[in-house]
Amino acid sequence: MTAELVRGQNHPLPQVRLEIRISAGVPVLAGATLGDENGTVHGPQRVAHPGAPTLPGVEVPRQAAAEHRLAVDLSAVPEAVHRVGVFLALPTGTTGPLRFGAVPAPHITVHGPDGTEIARYTVSGLDTEAALIALELYRRQGTWKIRAMGQGYAGGLPALLADQGLPEADTLAAAIHGTTNPGPTAAYDHGTHRANDTHRANDAVRNPYDTPAPAEEPTLGGPIDYSHPRRPRHTAPPPPVASPASGGQPAPPVAGDAVGWSMEERLYNQVWGMFEDLTRTTAAYRSAVDFADTRLERELDQALADPRARLGDGNAAVREAAQTRRDQLAGQARAALDRDLAQLTAESEVVEPALPPAYARWDSPAWHGYRVPTEPPMALRLGDLHLPESLPLRIPLLVRLPLEHGLWIDSGATAMPEGSFADSAALRQAAMETAVALAARLLAVHPAGEFAVRVIDPAGAGTRALWPLTGAGVLAAPPATGAAGVTEVLERLTRRVDLVQMAVRGGAAGSLPDDVDTARQLLIVNDFPHGFDDRAITRLRYLADEGPAVGVHLLLVADRADAAAYGPLLDPLWRSLMRLTPVPAEHFADPWVGHVWTYEPALVPVGSRIVEQALGEVAAALIKHK
């Protein structure tokens, strides 16, 4: 679970490779200091800042911006370093705010390398401070912890650096400020995506594709970096440059060109980089079109405000000229979007065939000649995502394993596109088939015996959909039915969670009873909450909260309307699950600008026997394993 920190609070760090994300609302510069056990920083060579962004174990952004991502690998910092302080400072020499009390409170989140959020902290209560130490990562008895600092300095960056023990702090602060300036006003802001210039009633309207405004123009917000932190491109890509040897064509994309320790990790990072690139380029397109529409409205309003232009052919000419300018701007934006989509499509065409089975579609050649793996994968494909402007380009939806959150496959008719299914029974069947396809994939991509699937089907309504699993004999036990079956499975899994938790805390993981299955477990619950009483629901909520950390995961096939009788009792459970649908539906929002993405489930092609063949291999491997 994510730790909500307050000033002065500390929290253990479960991992040493971290990503620190900062949202400040206005352009700020971000950096890090490497101090000894007393917090003293021995020289400017121990300060990471935009002019010197990379130190052993630390990488900070190269410019001032409203959004930042810092990469930290605590295993790579020098042994003499015991404290890593993350600092923020308002740029000098601008017409922007000079104190943090005049801007939104900076918000910081700390993530693991798999994207799991470890801790978050909002730096509140600031007033005249122009610089601050936001967080401190510190080493204590061989382990690393994080502390929410929020220590502000009215004297700005010079005072902050001097407090760290740095000699000639003024000189170093001036050098840091001199290496960066806040970027030009962003073409769009969070939520509205409306051109910032349209909010200035007294300023001329400016096209986001035109030359940037002069530096003395008031800055309302910094540029937003949508690039993946481990992807080669850190800013919006310019038009591709063709090399002479390529005959005037852009260099072809390569599968696995992201960074990572293995090809699997490089492909994972590359896919997420494509997702973020598509988010960014679509946001720019929508912002530019919104800008063009806003300018058209303003020009028409100005024309109508002139009584002389309201009558005659002059009014029509003004309207036509304004519409032409709007169409030109929208056309420029579409051309830029099409260019980026062409790049991403070409990348997708080489990446998709290279994906391993855990990441690949069911119709991928990766499943041909499938064999049970000897190592678990780092991620799993849940389906595909796309935006209206990006069709037919689709980006795989990959989630890291083990699953941090359970899954909920929506069988409610109210959530489905009109006409998707003839009746609710067909919709519930499709939802269960989606669950079975995901369970089959999880079984197929794990080594034999390291992953088990259990099923609760109180009324036996999922018998037909479950046949691929039951027919292959790969379930840990027959599907549980009736109230007694529900109780027995929940008691077994609750006991497993309790015993594993106690063993881990006591350092005796090898002393578990013989009847405790140490394999990771996926519990599929069909038609939830039918067949569940209050006691059973309480146990299920316990499994949802405590199970993932010790290898028990949930997959509910449910219609939320069926749970209306429970009132708010189940709301915490629903909020803890990732919602999927058996048919394409718009309900995924990206974490950057909140685009609503259409999710498509990873279904098996009609007539394909690939799942049957893969589960046959899994069943044979399970027999050998026993």
C-alpha cells in the first residue's frame, strides 16, 4: 500500500531502484545532493542539477519544468553517501513567482522500477521559501528509508546549499540557475488542454505551432514531459532525419531499443514508451485543435462586435477568412499527429512480433511451438489500448507481475456499448471467457507449479466458459459451488495468507506446513456477490488487501449493480480492483493528462486451438512437477 507521508515522517524503502515524480504546478528546477551520515555535502561534485544531471546512482532533469521525474539507484551511490536530498527551487530572473507560498503545493510520489507507488508527500505550509528540500533518502543500519522533509529556505538555493555545508554556495547556486530557464508556456494544461494564451484577454492569440513568444512574456506553466523515463527520447521528437544511406527514408525502428537489463525488460520499457509517446502527441493535437477553435470563436466575436461588419458581404468574408485560418491550424496539427502516428505504427510493426508470450497476442507467432517456461515473466498483457485519433494503432496494456491489484471483469450491461450483446446471459458468458483467457495466460507463462488457479462459481453458471481450464486439468481443485464451497476456498486462502505473513515476519519462510501451497494463487470468483454472505465478503476483502503481498490475487467477474444491496460495504473492494471489460469500452485514463483510452480484452481468436495446446503443455509439465 502507498504510504501517505506528512512532514518529518519516514517510511522504509522496499527497493533501491526508484523513480521520484514531482508535480509543482509551475516551472521549478529539481536536483539532488549526496551527503554523508551527518548530511554534509562534500563539494559541488556531489550535487546533481540541470547543468550536471548525472551522478553515480542519481539522474535529474535537465531543465526547469512543472513536472519532473528523477531516477535513483541507491545501490549505485558511493559508499560514503548516506543521505540523498531531493531539492526544488524556483528559477530566478523570470517574472514568475518568487516564493512557494504563491504557487500550488508541490506533490511528490516515489515509485519502484515496476511503477508501484511506494510513498507520496504533498509539501504544504510553505510561504516565503524560494527553495526547499522535499525528500531525503537515508541509509540506516544497511537499509534505506525515505523521510518527508519539506524544509524551506527563504534565502533560496544559496541558503539551501549553504545549509548542506557547501562552500561558496552563492557561486554554485548562480551556476545552477544559469544552466536552466523555464520553458515556454505549455500549449495546454492538465485537465482542460486549452491553450494558455487563450486565458490572456489582453494578449494576442498565438498558434502553438508558431515561433515561441519572447522570453519576457509571462509564464503560466512549464512544459510537460510525456516521455518514458527509460526511453531514448526525452522530448517531443522532431521530424525524423533521413540518413544518406537510407535513400532519404527515416531509419527503421528496432525492437528492444529501450534500456533494460534483459530483452524482456527492454521490450516492456519500449511498449510503455510507445504508450507515453502516443499520449503526448495526441495531447498536442487536441490542444492545437482546441486552440484553433478558440481563436475562431474570438475572431468571430470581434467581427460581430463591429456594427459595420454585421451586414453585407463583409461579414461573410470575415467568417470565411477566420474559418480558413482555423482549418489551416487544424491541418498543421493533424499533419504533425499523422507523422508521429506513422513513426509509432512502424515501431509497433517491429515490436509486436518480437514480444514474448506473456506480452504477445494469442495469434502471435510467439505461441507457436510454445513450451512451459523455466522463469516467470516480469509483466503480462491484459489487452490493448487505443485512442480515437490513433486507430488502427493499438498499444499493448502490460502490467507488472506479481499483480499489485486484483482484477474485476465487468459483466454489467450498463457498462457495455449499446447492441454489444443480445442479453445479459451472453454478456456474463463473455466476461467469464475473458477471465478464463487471462487465467490461461498466467498459467502458461509461469514455470510448472509456480502458479495455481482456483475458482468459485457458486451457481455453476460458468461451467461452459471454464471448460478450457477444467478440461485440461490445470485447476488446483474443481470449481467450488454453493455456500459451503465458497466458505471452504476462502478459509483455505485466508489461512495461507496468515501463515505466510507470520512466516515472513518471523524469518521462517521454510517452515510452513506441508499442506500450504506456496505457489502464487489466482482466485476467480464468478457472479460475485451471489453466494456470498457478510462473513464471506469480509474474507474476500481481506484477501484483496493482504493477499497480493504474499501471492494471492483476485479476479472477480461481477456486475456492480448486483451488489447494490450491500450499499457502501463493497466500495473499498471495487476501488482496489482494476476494471476490465469483455468488449471494447472507454474507461482507462492515463496518469499524465487523463486521456480516456478504449480497452480491448486479450481474447483468443475464434476457432483457434492455441489455448488448448498451451494448457496441454502446462498439464503435462504439472504431472512431471508432482
